[in-house]
Amino acid sequence: MTSTANDANTCCIVTGAAGFVGSHLAERLLSLGCRVIGIDDFSSGCWENMSAFEKQPGFSFHECSVTSPGLLAEMRERHPAAACCFHLAAIVSVPYSVEHPEETMEVDCHAAVSLLREAEELGFRRFVFAGSAAEYGDDGRLPLREEYASEKTRHLSPYGRAKYLASAAVASSRIGVALRCFNIYGPRQDPGSPYSGVISRFVDMALQERSYTVFGDGMQTRDFVFVSDVVDAYLCAAGLSGAVPAPPGVYNVGTGRATSIVELAETISAVEGRRARIEHLPERAGDIRHSVSVPEALERAAGWRSRVSLADGLKETVSWARTAGSR
Ligand code: UD2
């Protein structure tokens, strides 16, 4: 992605800046010359994720919850140039959302809509929201198109429902873009957190020379998208990629390629130069069988498409995990 002269003047708020994706987004925005106001309450993020950029002069950080009333107005008072809000902070654990449905609706939906309304009133240029493939529930019409998620969708968790409702509100705002991200992976994804996906777990198992724990037959598939491609999508959504900004709406962020869990295990082993040892365990309750995106809408709207192959993304993830493990 190329930057433009305008990019350097943009002051952006990133909620969830200490998280996996939020920290990569903040780092990239700073590298483009933007000023970044990071917000996080450390409910799932950590300082370590921000260590690569926390001391940069363009970065300021506020430890607070996105449920704080008047948060954006307060940020605007402290940082009058703030013009763009990337809202990534959320309750990210699906099992937690099942146990705490009301809290999840409060944080993942109501707080997001309140921030959006504040951004509109304050004259922000863009509000970009982190949606999720969970918004499609168990829809079996594959590959998944943006219009398939609707009021009638049978969401499998309060997390999926809250994200759907918030995305719908964002997409109908004149400044709103909701990104429906599929299975994101890459450096800084913690294998031991409730957010951890199969790739961070498998990379950890590979480095410890343990067998991969495959739930069920391993023929279930996912659309794995590398974190730097996701960051590119955020920049496109905000008009910071050097191309035209994506018009308000909701967009899938995926590769359009389905990878089975067995194929994933084999690819990680090939990167590691080992043979894959797989231990089959019972299927995980509530798992969906297949998930894959139609990613073309964001390409048509703003020229975005995923660029990093699974093998290359895995190489980067493994190399990061080796260094992180040795610290
Ligand atoms: C993703 C999201 C979840 C929610 C859900 C909605 C991640 C990490 N999780 O869950 O938050 O949005 O989509 O659909 O993005 N697996 C194994 N062995 C393991 C771990 C996982 O076989 O040790 C399998 C698992 O059974 C599943 C697949 O790998 O079939 C992917 O699992 P996941 O937890 O990474 O992601 P997913 O799509 O179930």
C-alpha cells in the first residue's frame, strides 16, 4: 500500500490498540506518518503488543473502557485533530459471550453504536468497525456473501449476534464501514488466550514438537487471512491506502480460499521442515463445518485484496513465535 501526502496529517483513534489486530493497525498507521491515539482496557490485550511503537512521538495511549460515556468527545478535547476512529476493542471470546450475553451485548454492540453516534456528531470523517465472520452464524450457503447475514440469521453465540447488530448500524451510517473479518492469524496472536485461533495453537505445538490436536476428521475448512492483509483492509476502509476510500457499508475480509485443518497442519509442518503428526480428538461442540468468504466487494469498492499466501503468512508467524518463545 502506498501512502499519500494527506495520510501524514490524519489523526486516528484505535480502540483495542493493545490487542492482536489493533496493535498491528496502530503500528502501520504510525509508519504512514499518522498520529495515533490508542485506547485499551487490557481485558484481552497487553503492553507487550505495543512495545514496537509505544514510545514513538506520534503515539499516545489512554487506558480506559470503550463503555465510558462521552469517550470520543473527551478524546477530541485532548486531541482536536482526531478525525478517524477504528473501533476494534471488544469481548472477543465466544465461550465468554455465551456465559455473559448481556455484558457482550453492552460492549460489542451498544458501546460500538454509542461511539459511532458520537463520531457522527463530532464530524469524524470515518468510523471503521471490526465485524466478524461469526455474523453469518451457521449459514450453509457457501461461499459467504455480505448480504447473507440478516435479521433472520441464526447466530451461534451472543458474540455473533452483537457483532451483526453493530455492523448493521455502522454500515447504515454515512461515515461507517464494517469489516467482516474471517479467520485472522499472524504474529502477536497469543496461543493461550480465549482469542487464540487454530493457527496460533498449531504453531505453538509445532515449536514444542507436539502432535497437532485436530478436532474431528480435520476436513472442516476456514478462510485464513494474514494480519497485514487485514490492516490493508482497514486502511482502504478509511481512505488511507492511497486509493479511493471504500463507500460506507459492510465488506468481507478474507482470501476466498478454503483451507482444511489437515492441510493447515501439513503446511505448518512443511514450513518447519517436519512431518505432520496429527492426533484426532472428538469434534468441538458448536463448531461450524465450513466457512469461506466472497472477498470481491472490497476489491471492487477500494482495490483491496489479500496478498499474503498461507505459506508466507505461516513463515512469518512461525518466525515470530520462535523469537517470542525465546524471550
Ligand atoms: C472463529 C473465531 C471465533 C468466532 C467463530 C465464528 C478465531 C480464533 N475464532 O472460530 O471467535 O468468530 O469463528 O464462526 O478466529 N481446531 C482444531 N484443533 C485445535 C483448534 C481448532 O482442530 O487445536 C479446529 C476447530 O475445531 C475449527 C477450526 O480448527 O474447526 C478453526 O478453529 P478456530 O477456533 O481457530 O476458529 P473458528 O472458525 O472455529
